[in-house]
Amino acid sequence: MSSTLSRAETWSLLTLSAACVGVLVKTYQDDGEPLFASLALGLAAFAASYAMIVWLGDAFIAVGRKGTDMSKKHKVEIPETMGAVCGVVYIFAIIIFIPFAFRRDIVAATSGGGSKDAVLNVEHVETGRILHRFPLSKLSSYAYALISVALIYILGIADDIFDMRWRHKVFIPAFASIPMLLFYYVDFGVTQVVVPILLRPYFGELLNLGSLYYAYMAAVTIFAPNSINILAGINGIEVGQSIVIGILILLNSSLYILPLSSTTTSPPNQATMDVHLFTIYLLLPFLGVSLALLKHNWYPARVFVGDTYCYFAGMVFAVVGILGHFSKTLLLLFLPQIANFIYSAPQLFHIIPCPRHRLPRFNARTGLLEPSVTTHPPEKPLRKPLVPVLELLHALHLLEVKKDESGRIISSTNLTLLNLWLVWRGPRREDRLAIEILSMQMCVGLLGLWVRHRLALLVFTQDNRAVGGSHV
Amino acid sequence: MQDLSRTETYSLGGVAAICFAILVNAWKSDGEPLFASLAISGIAFAFTYALIRWTGDVFIKRGYKGRDLSKKNAVEIPEAMGLVCALVYLLAVVNFLPFAFKHDIAEVTSAAIDKDRLLEALDIETGRFLHRFPLEKLASYGFAYGTLASVTILGILDDSFDMRWRHKFFIPAFAALPMLALYYVDFGVTHVVVPLPLREYLGDLVDLGGFYYLYMAAISIFCPNCINILAGVNGIEVGQSLVIALLIVLNDMLYILPTVNQPHPAAESHLFSVYLLLPFIGVSLALLKHNWFPAKVFVGDTYCYFAGMVFAVVGILGHFSKTLLLLFIPQIFNFIYSAPQLFAIVPCPRHRLPRFNARTGLLEPSVATFTEEKPLRPLVGEVLKLLDRVKLLRVQVSEEGRVTETTNFTILNLWLVWRGPLREDRLAIEILVMQTAVGLLGLLVRHKLALLLFTVDNRF
């Protein structure tokens, strides 16, 4: 892989960056809408990540951050852990965005442009500027979101460098989530959930989960990164699924901030708008860095993303879901990942033997991917109770077993969504498989959002979009 | 993975257990942040100590290793152990945050207090209304933490990729951006108080405007880098950081103890500084135990970045950055003294740490040599001879009067010129004692003599 940008790349990235800087300067001077600044930063983050991935590839290989792509005829060595570049660019993009997010609040509080009653003068150098009615909780939400992402990023790098054991890795996101949970407690503290109509006779309208709610949020934070990490193994799938989920969340948030007259009788309240704008501001740079990474990681991949990317992406989603008060909607969008996790569970928990790698097997002759299998040789046969279970799953078309002449199971396909898809659809090329999985993710997500908003009325008394901001 | 000895296991376990008990107690009784901070620092010490021992092999396997050149047998030991410190520190502070705010939350939401002061939780749509909750305190911790997390990330990248000095130098400025953002958005004071002698020219207060941010960025760049330069002897990086940290805590105490009128307006920010420094002292002590002569691990650039940034953060957000610089006087001196070599006015060899004499087992000043083919510029040669005359270095002169070698321009070498060859730990101890003495003197000057330069010592 070359370590310099081509001429076309250089010019287009430079132009893009210049345009973004221009937009940022103008937005700053004119107290413009932070949304433009966020868009500009997202695009600038794209340009920066794109270039840095190209420039740093050799440096990564030189220090040992490299891997071999097993699903190619010619096994080349390419840089690994490129998610590290994305993470750094993302963190700084958000930091740079913060002044833009608060520009109007500062101006309102300190300039003569607002009503004089709203301004308190600078009194003394020891006490500083008093920012009356400055949204300090909003400021804190950025800080704590940033901390959570930074922490998980550090732990992700440590994982990639030191190749930690799974039992250590699982809890990393939980620790990284503590700042965010603290902030939630301090700033919002709602631990009640709205009960579906069907269950109301038993639980009442609102159920207070108390500290279980925090356990639930910690679980979301552990789950999101790890589940992206499991739905992996083919070029572009980790970044691709993250981009799809990111776009779906953006779509969901837009529904709250756009003035769609057909569905709302009153404009959305300020708190809801703020929280969904916050989500959008955090997601735009994420999409920027992810698109840049996808460009290099898509089939045929020139870089690998590493566990760092999966942790990073999962945490960004967990943060916006929790601080944006739509964690259940987030889980709806994660349905394919949840399905993959449940489907994988027997192997993850070693009920069924689990090989080191479960990614689809590459057939060098055809150039296509086929389901990978776990073999059960005569020396280490499958445990007796599992045989009927596997045969049942085979009958239900949920995996494929091969038997020898005596009817003993000698191999079974590995329990991952990617392998299952290949069982259903037959061998296909790596990029075709990725596209199909991503399309499935997009459809399931769109369906989920549609169900969430249209059918919410059947399950709850109101769709929270029409009225105000309760947590769903 | 190396194991802890039985004594170590029992003592560390004991320390951790006691601290945990204190922590539980503190939580029950409304937070008690100071005790919580002390307890968490104790746990951090135990955890760091153990982790360093347990992960040494993994670090070596992954290529993070170095040779100790100042030993008879130059063994290979793990490098970049500062990463472990930084990570445990970040986790410790994360766990401390609830204790810092428990009192404020309890104050605002308990039914035990005056009903007038309590605003009810209105509706699930709006959530609990935390009236008069110190949100700026929450934001301060958040952005300080963001800065320290950023510098840890950049330290890891530096130790992983072995960056060139010209790139490394500015890393801390990027890491400091969260703090600068907070300062801009939340506080925004860019005035400085002018010393009395200059007031006729500049007035009482001078508004530095954007330069203040440059000044803060400069402090963020300066602190980590100059800890990094005063290095090369076992235990010196961690040792100097510990000394500085203890001096800052001493300074903070002066504002918190009942010797001044409480609540002192600066008490809040000095408590903030103490809460951030105690876990730092905990993890650093653990690292020192493994890094002191003879070293079993190296600390890496990660530690220097991390330590320097902790100081920069507490100094800036605690509004005592000039006092901080006073405590950095030895480092500042070392930087100025090193400058001719750093900027290549005098040729600079790859390593400038003191030279180990295998025969005596002592350290001697290391030198830079100038041969006939690559002679020193005549003017520079004369300056060097002058510096030799005032005992600021030692030169060797050939018969023609040409300078053939000079001791390297670092404070460690200079100390050896003055005191003769010393064993490595003796040198480290003497430097640290000097640092402590200079720091104490600096604090004395700052508080007693402040009245000469300004109209008030802000302590009263």
C-alpha cells in the first residue's frame, strides 16, 4: 500500500478541508447555527482521517500493528488497528466543536447585544466571568461523553497491543461508562420506564427501576462494543454496520428536530430538541471518520480496523443512546447484532466447541466465501446431548451439519450470522456478502424505526415524538 | 506473568482492604471527599504495584523494552510502564467522582432539609431539578479528566511509534485543548495582576486576551517536556514528579487548613487540586518502587506526559500557574542550560545521560567530543571555555587551545561536575533533595514576600 496520497486525492481532500475551514470561520464569526459547524467538522474529520490512514500505514506495520488477510488468494500483510487513527481524529473534532456549540450561549450571556438585565458584569479577577444562565449541564454532557469515548479508546488500544483475554476485555466498557452514568445520575436521574399498555394492570403506568436502571445502562455500554466486535471477519463489515447504525440514529433524531407538520400538533420542546441535536453533533464527526476508514477497509481491504474501532463505535452509540434518552430505540437498531450474539452464545460460552477464528472460509479455487466449520473428529466427538440439538437446528435450517457414513456428526457450521447467511444464500464473494448483510441491517433498522414510531401508539398511550421528551 | 511475593501480596491486600473499608464508610456518611480520595489513592497504589509486576512480561513480549545502560550487566527491562500508572489513575479518578458530588446531590434532594430549599422532581419529562448543584464543578472535573485522558492517548502513541522530537513537542498542546475549551467557555479570565513596580507603566490589571490561552498552552507543552529532559537516571522522572506533587499539595493545604479564614474563595479550587493529586501520588509511588535504583522497569515518555499534564491541569484550573512555575525552577534551569544542545548550537549526541564507569560502578559526566574533522566553531569554543571558567561545565582543551570535548549540558552532568562521580541512586537522591529545597524556598518566597510585589497575598 502506498504511503502517499495520489494527486487526485490530495487536491480533493485539500479543497474539502479548505471549504470546511471556511465554513467554520464564518460560523464562528456570525454566531451561526452549530449544525453547520458540526457538518464542516465531520467533513474535515473525513479528510484528516483519510490522509492519516494513508500516511501512517507503514509506521503501523513497522511497529508490528499488522495482520494478514486470510480471505485473499495472495495473502498480503496490511496495517491493523487503524481504528486508532479514527478515534484520535474524532476526539479532537468534538473538542474543537465545543466552542461552536456554546458560542451563542456565551454571546447571550456576556455581550451588550442581549438585554442588559441578562448580563452580569465581570466583577473581580478572582471570581471571573459569571455566565448567568449558561447551560453548564450541557457543557458537562459534552465533557462526560468525551471522557467515556476517550477511556474506551485507551482500553481498546491496550487490548489491541496486549491482546487481552476475553474475560478481562468484557468489563472494560463498564468501567469506561462510569463517568457517563455519574453524569446521568446528576443531570437527569430518571430511572422510571413507561410500561406498555398490556402490562399496566400489573405494573402501573410507570415502573421505577431504581439502581437496576444503571445496571441496564452499564449493560448497554458493555453490549454495544462487544456485539459490533462479534459481527466481524469480512472486509468492511465492522465499519459498514457502524455507519448504517449511525445513519439510522441520525434519521431517528431528525424526526425529532424537523418541523414535520403532519405528525405534530405542537413544536417539540426545547429539552428534546437539545438532546437530539447533541446526538447529531456527536454523530456527524463519527460518520466522517468512519467513512474515511471504510474507504480503505472495504473489499479488497488495505487496512484492518482492530478492536479499537469496535470499542470506539460501540461507545459512541451507547453514549448518544443513554444521554439522548433513546436507549431502547438504540437496541432496536442493534437487532442484527443482538441476534448474532444470541446465535453465537453456545460457542462463546463453550457449550459447543469454539475454534480460534469463526470467520467464513475462503475457497481459493472459486474465490468465494463459504461457511466455516468446526470439526468434530472421532478423537474429540461432539458431546452426546448436543447431537439432537444440532440436528434440530439443521432441520430448522439454522446451521449445516455434515455426517459420515455411520451417521455421526463430523462438522457443523460456526454459529455466526455471516456463516448462516452463507448457508442460506450459498457461497458468494466477500464484498457481495458484506453488501447483503449491510442491506439487511438497513432494512431491519428502518422497519424497527417505523414500528417504533407508528405502532408505538398501540403499545403506549403516546408516541413521545408528538408530545414531549420521555425516555423510550 | 510474574507473581507478587507473599509479603507483597499480604501487605498490598491489607492496604487495599483498609482503603476499601474507608471508602464504604465515606459513601455512607455523605461522601467525605477527602477521605474517599485518600482511600482511592491507597487502592490505586496497591493496584498499580501489582499490575506493573503482572504485566512486565507482556510489555517485553510486545516490544516495549529497553536496556539499562548504567549497569554492569545491561539487562532488558519493560519500558513505557507509565501507561499502567496513567490507566489506573484514570480509573481511580472515575471512581472518585461520585464521592466528590455525593454531598451536593444529597443536599439538594434529601427530604431531611428545609422544604423551601427543595424543588420537587416535577415530571419524568423534565427529570430531577438539581437546583444550585455545582454544575461548573462537574464540568471542571469533566474537562480536566478529558485532558488527562487525551494526554494518555498521545503518550501511548508516542511510546508506540517513537515519534520525532519536533512532532512530540506539541502533543501536549493538543491534549490540553479540552481544558482550554472549558476555560474559554466557563471562566474566561484573561487578566493578570501586575507586580507593583510595573504598575505605573501597565496599570493594575493587564488583559492578555488571546495570549493568555497561548500562555496556558505553553505551560501544557512545557511541563511534560521538561520532566522528560531531566531524565536518564533510575527513578529521577518519577521522583521529581512526586516531589513537585507533594509541594503542590503542601501549597494547597495552606488554603484549606483552618489557618486562614474559611471558606476561603480559593479553597474550592485547591481542594480540586488535592483530589486530582492524591491518586497521582498513589500510582507514582507504586511506579517509583519498581523504577528506583536498580530499576526493574522504565517509565517511558507516557509517564512524563501524564505527570506534566496533571500539574498543568491543576495549576491552570486551580489558578496558581505562576506558583507552579516556581516549583519547576530546577526543570526550567535544566531546560535553559540544555538549550544550546537542544537547538544544536553545540553539537548534541544521541544520549546525554551520565556515563557509567563499569570499573568504579559510579556515574560520571558524559561528554560531547569534537574531532579535527568536525571541529567546534571558534566562537562557540571560546564561550565554552568561559563557561568552564565559571564552573558551569568542564572542557578538555588540546595543546593548540582547541576545545576537544565538553560535558553535556544537563543538570545531571553539571551536578556530577560539581560533586564528582557518584553512584546512581546517590545522584538521584541529591537531585531530589535539591528539588525539594528549592521548592520549599520558592513557596516561602511566594507567600511571605508576595506582599512586596503585590498588594495582597491571595491567601488572606
